[in-house]
Amino acid sequence: MLVALSLAAQVVKAHQKHNPKPRNRQNLRRKFQRSHQDSFHSKAAKAAITNPGYAGLWHQLLIRVQFDVATAERLVTDCQRKNPSKSDRWCIEKVIWDLERDRRR
């Protein structure tokens, strides 16, 4: 019994050594933003990362396209091309609305 407990303690220590505690949310968010800034190409995608108001909409859009970032960027870019006078936010909302409308059919 004592051998099993000491072995379990060694396993726990080894696990903690190789898996440090996670950082707080702000540090993780900054790290995510830095690592993903270059991976997005469209203006709307970059605005979604830097502006918290767009982040929720961008996430909703990604959910509807099953997290296919290229498709989401293409849809928003196409909407911006067709509606140049509209804002990025409006275009993201329009794409989400169009996807929901098409699903109901």
C-alpha cells in the first residue's frame, strides 16, 4: 500500500512538472491574438480580433460555417464588395442572416 502511494505521488509530481499551471485569461487572449493576427487576411477578420464588439458576431459566423475561417472571410468579403457603403459589422450581420435564412429553406 505504501509503495502504491509513493508511486502515485511520483506520477503526480512528474505530471505537474511537465504541465505547468495555465496562465490567466488575459495572457492567453493576448497570445491567441498575436498568433492569429497574421493568419486572417480580410479586414473584417482583423477587426473581429481587435474589436470586442465584432468578436461575438465573428464567432457566431464561424459557428454557422463550422469554423471554416476561409469561407467566413470569403462570404464577408463578397458582401463588402456588393455593399461598399456598409460597415464591416453590417456585412457580418448580413452574412449571418443570409446563412440562417438559407438553412430555414
